[in-house]
Amino acid sequence: MSGPIKHVVMWRVSGETAELRAAARRKVQTAFEGLRGRIEGLRSLEVGINITDIDHACDVVLITEFSDLAGLQSYATHPEHLRVRRELGDLRTARFQVDYAIGSAGPDLAKAEARELSPEAMAD
């Protein structure tokens, strides 16, 4: 059994004006913050909005921690998470993700267990 897992996702959002992009950022933030306390195994959740104007930066970051890989897998298919993904659909124009084992679980164990995850299930 694995130890705690961090799941970090960064997005760029759509919007033709600064105001529309700001509204999209807030919508992403609000939607994911609404998952707190609703998914077993999700130990912490933080959503950050980029505060700089750097062209190559992402707009929003989601940092979550799960009890173990099973918790991350449960999150990936949880109805509340899937609802948020549907709600945000076209707001997100680019997506970057990293999942890693915290502490002593080590990268080799995490890689071996992560082979069980499908890319589609881990889309957010």
C-alpha cells in the first residue's frame, strides 16, 4: 500500500479579455474548492490563482493531497469530481499535471502503482 500522494494540476483558461479570464479563474477556483470534505481520501485541497502577467505562466493551480494512491483513484472517478470537470469543460485551454508520492513511498513504488491509472481517469 502506498503512502500519501500529491496531485498537482495547472491550467490556462479561456477569455478574450482580462475580465473574462479573471472570471474563468474564479469559476475554476470556486468549483474545485467546493470539493473539500466531499471525497473520501482527499486530505487537503488548495487552489491558487496566478498573480503575475508572465505570458508562459498558467492561470490556476490545484494542489491536492490524498491518503494513498487508492484515494487518488477514487477522486478520479468520484461523481462530484466528474461534475466539476463537466462544469468547467471549455474554460480550460491547456492542462499540466504531476502526481507524486510524498516521503518514504518513493518514486519506484508510485510508478508501479500508477500504471494502474488510466490517463482518461486522471484528466483533472
